[in-house]
Amino acid sequence: MSVAETKPQSLFEKLWRRHIVVEEESERPAVLYIDLHLIHEVTSPQAFDVLAGKKIRTRRPDLTFATLDHSTPTLPADNHGVLPYATPAAAAQVNALIRNCREHDIPLLGLDDPRRGIVHVIGPELGLTQPGKTIVCGDSHTSTHGAFGALAFGIGTTEVGHVLASQCVLQRQPKTMRVTFNGALSPGVGAKDMALAMIADIGADGGQGYAIEFAGPAVQNLSMEGRMTLCNMSIEAGARFGMVAPDEKTFEYLSGREFSPLGDSWDEAVAEWRTLPSDPDTVYDREVRINASAIPPMITYGVSPDAAAPVDGRAPQPKSDIEKHAAEYMKFDAEQPFSTATVDRVFIGSCTNSRLSDLREAASVMRDRKVKEGVTVLVVPGSEAIRAAAEAENLHLVFLNAGAQWRNSGCSMCIAMNGDQGEPGELVVSTSNRNFIGRQGRGVRTVLASPATAAASAIEGRIADPRPYLTMTGKQNRCH
Amino acid sequence: MSLKSFQNLTSRVIVLPEDNIDTDQIIPARFLTTTERSGLGKAAFYDWRYDDAGRPRNQSPLNLAGQGGHAILVAGSNFGCGSSREHAPWALLDLGVKAVISSDIADIFKSNALKNGLLPVEVDRKTHRRLLKAPGEEVTIDLETQTVRFGGKWQAVFKVDSFARYCLLEGVDPLGFLMQQLPAIKEFEKGRA
């Protein structure tokens, strides 16, 4: 077949085509097959209720996988084995998922499971997330799994019910956008800074209606963990899908994981995965190009993730009533250097930045240093496996010696529904994904940043540029 | 769940001019520990409607929601961005809001709203600007003809996904439609095995 006869297909289009059960028509969306359905305690109970009302059982429990993360405490149980739930409702919600999984034969990472963790951390960690799969979850950060070349997107609770009942969703094909990061990242700059720079560039709704493919040398050079951070924040630009073409790094990451294919199946899978990257000359509906070498460490200064700027910059002059209102909420004066803003709390964690490399990055800044007096610092690993791995290399001691708290895994202060939250008026530098008003507790002012920037801010007690720490302790950082 | 069918709606509008009103504003996460979908109206826009001591804020336009025919919300662009929580449309409906008008509405919120009979209406920027300046205006939303009418002669068209529109007009549950596809789904699974 000549090139002229076949239209080049993008990674997204290949995956989309391979999962269509019933074609999309003008009068109805496509029926799209789902290879992996991840569920958690917050967005599933009402879906199970609908199934119970209709006497429908989960059709493919073998393609469904559950974990506990959102309402789950990050503090350990007391001497009587009682977990410190935020409210009785939070405990009831966790128990509802345990009960629903038992009734529907769905595998669940229970409270004591050493593999339990944030849904978008455990999927890749266990090898459940694989290139070529369609993956859904009742959670907007499902785009994280796209880092593996999977077609992964967040759905609502009604759709959770649809997938439980049929293993399919009704979905219209989105448009495609390629975001190319050219050049190489500067020292002290990472995937989080790339994500914030991109969102500032295209806007909080710039990706609406699109599936984003991240490409270019700076993306290829990211670790799998960095790619997850980047894809994770696609939804903060309004895009439900974010993806990266699978490559040797992807295969190496997945090799030998609990649910990864083995032996001949592995070789077959890798051969198949190699066919997935976008064809040369693929045409995208929109192209965005970003010079990665020009990206500095970024923070957000407003109440929408697109209000992002260089950490060593100043708060801009508000250009509208809405920006003025945001600046008033954040208590940033126009032209105020960010470095003069006093920090009350620091959160290092979430499905965006809670993986081992994130913790190493934060620890490299905090090693042999003390958290500024009056600053509360929470370090919350993304999974129990990450917690164990971090403890094996004594990272927890770095944090504890600095004066930070070292917690069990969970979503924690990213969504602030398990009791981990800030106090009204506090300024929180956070490695999570959303700086919405009240997201981390009523009246809390959230500044989004990378793990290095968050750690530097914890040490200085003000918004701080992490770059000086990297040169000051350069040799030491390479120890691990 | 059987869907309430949506035909047309005439109501006064509540205006929230802010852009990027995210689902954490529509229902803060601390109210998400529920295992129910009913009774969330109290939590809708809680921090906008109640002060730190839990007292109602007198000046909030949302106090009118559901009262005196205030069932339409007009909001700034990118309404419903952020978290995929379906609790957002559940809370709005329970508060008495039956439709949201904006220049653009976030994808997941739009999808969730349509599955619950809350109509997301995306209008052109000119119409949007005009409505943002017209709190209390009586607006008619006609789903059959996909038009918005107000102020005597102002008329604008909007697009709703044709399948969602059909489901809303006819009271069809998309889950029922999906279950009818089971033979094709099984065939698809056989073909891949």
C-alpha cells in the first residue's frame, strides 16, 4: 500500500479506531470499548446503586480495579486500630467501596494492602496501565495514564455505571492537538514547570474538545514519572486526554511489573506497542510549539492554573475585574515579587507529584536543612509501595529531620476531603494540580509548584526559587 | 435512573460573571463523602452562599436559585472546569437550577449535566455578553429548536449533542441504549480474544 492510499494516523486515532464497537454517527456517539476501569470510593457508590436498582452485575470485574485514596486518612490507626477518618461519612464511603467490590468480585487494594495508593499512581506501578489500552476512571486526572501511550480519560459517575454494566462508554471523537516541546530543559526545571508553562500558554480552556499528544525532544527526555506529571495536568488546560508515544523507556518501566505481560506475551505486546506512535506526516487539528529551554521554574499566582508565571517574577497588574478578584483572594499586590510572599504550609504529594523521583527531588533540597519555623510541611507518598521505596533509601529521615511530616499514601491535601487541609487565609505551596478557591480548605490560598520549588519554599518560609539549592548541593544530589 | 425529559424552559436568570467557575466552587470537596446523589442543594456553591460562620450571605445572587422561577444560571466562560465530580450537576439541580448558559462549558461537566437533565447551553459571545449584563432577565430555552430567546426579540441558536438531545426530549436512558448493544460488545470481545 502506498502512503498516498492511507491517511497517516495519530497515536490517538489508532487507539480510538481499535476500540470502536459501534461507529459514531451524527445521531449518536461511538460505543467505545474500555480495557481498564479504575474505581475509587468517591465517584463510584452512586453508580453501584444504579446497578443494584436495575439488578445488573459488573460485566467484567476482571477489567475493573479498585483502590482507596480520596477520603482515606494519611495518619496511621490509633492503638485500637481505629483510623482517623475526617467524618463518619468518609468512613462510610470507604466501607461502601469495600462492600461493593466484595459483592461485584472486583479486585480492591484494601486499607492494609501494601500496594494501595492513589489511583493514578498504582495503575502504572502495578503494570495495569499499558500502551494501547483504553482506560477510564471517575476522576479527571485519568489523563495521567496517557503517559504510557494509553487512551485514558476521566468520566462522571453515570458513566462509571455504564462501564460497570457494559464495559463501554458512549463517546464522540475529540479533535487532536500536538504540543511539541523543543530544546532541552534547564537545570532545576521539570515536568511540572512544563505543564504550568503550557497551561499559561494555551489557557485553562485551550485544550477543551481536544486530545493532546505531547511530543518533542524535551518530552522524550522526560522519565516516565515526568511524562505522567505532564499528562496529568492536561485537564487543567481543559483537555480530557493527554498522551505520549510509547518508547523504550515505557517498555523498560513496565517490564516485570505485577500485571505486565510475561515471556512470549511480553514480546508480542512490545511488538504491538511499537506500532502505536503517530505516523510520520500525521496532521493534527491544532499544533502548539513551546521552547522547553526557555521554561524557568513556574508557580501559579491566581485561582486558575493558567495564572502561572516564573517563580523569580512579580505578580502582574490585574487586567480585569476577575483577575483583580483573584489577586485580592491570593493577597498578591501588583508588581510584588513572589519571593516576598510568606508561606504557611507546604504540600508535597498528589497524583501529579508524589512519585519516588518527586520525593527525591524534594529531599535533595531539604537534605541537612530545616523547614522555616512556623511552616507546616506534609510529605505524602503516592502509594504504599512508594512509601516503602522512599523509606528504603531513608528519604523519610531527610523530611523528618527537616521538620516535615511523613504520611501514609493518599490524595490528602490535593482535594482536602480526608481531613488534611490548610486553615483559612493560609498560603500553601503545593505540588498538586489545582489552585481553585477553597480547594485545599476554605479560604486557603494555593500556589502550585514543582517538588523542588515546594521544598525550597518550605526551607525559606517564602516562595523560593529552587535553582540556588541545586548548585549549592550539586555533588550531594548525585549521591542517590 | 429514568431521566426527566427536558422540553423548554422559561425562567429568570441568575448571573455569575466569573470565568473558570470550577466544580470545586459548585460543590466543595468536603461535601463529596456522601454515597447519595440527592439532597446536595444545600452544598451547592456553599462557600459563595454562606460565610465562615455558616450564615447566609445576603448579597449572593444564588439565594434566588429555584425561587420565583430563577432556574437558569448564566456564567462566565469555561464553566464547570476541573474535577469530574457528577455531584456538581446533582447539587445544582437540587438547588433548583435546570440550565446553565455560557460561552463555553467544560467537557466533563457538560457530559455529566446532560446525563441528569441539566441543560448546558453554549451561546455565541455576543449573546453571552448581553446575558451577563442582564440578571433577572426572563429567558426561554427551547431544546426542540435549540434556541434561546429573551428581551422581546433577541434569539440565538445553540448546539447540543444530538444523542443527548434525543435522550432528553424522549426521556431515554443512555444505559438502556448501551445494554441493547451487548450483542455487538460481545462480538467485539470475541474478535479480540
